[in-house]
Amino acid sequence: MLSQNPENHMDPIWQMRMRTLMARKKSMEIAQIIDDALYDYYVVERGEDVPNWRYIKDQDWWLEYLDSLGIPRRNP
């Protein structure tokens, strides 16, 4: 537990922790919005599975993704 009193909203440590928590919460909300948008686009509109490229940290994911769709790599 915090040694500081959470009732004291002027405590600098409490303020720092709350800023950190709010930033994490906002980041999670944005990630959820992106996931929902990808799901809607791929599954609902196109009837396909959501590609795994969002979670892969591979540099060549885009080229592999284009190959899997049968699109030339140098597609303008």
C-alpha cells in the first residue's frame, strides 16, 4: 500500500502514479479501438480473418502479407 494518504490529491507521488495509470488506461483504450476497427473491416466487411501482422514484429511482414494475398511486392 501507499504510505501517502490517497485522500491528499496534492501529494506529488500520488499525482505521478495517477498520471501513469491514466496514460496506461488511454493506451489500452486506443489499442481496443484499433482492434475493433480491424475486426470490423476484415471480418464484418470482407468476410476474412484478421491478419496476424499487427502483432508480428518482423520487418518483412508487409512483403509476406502481400505474397499471401497474391499481390506483387512492387505494387504501387
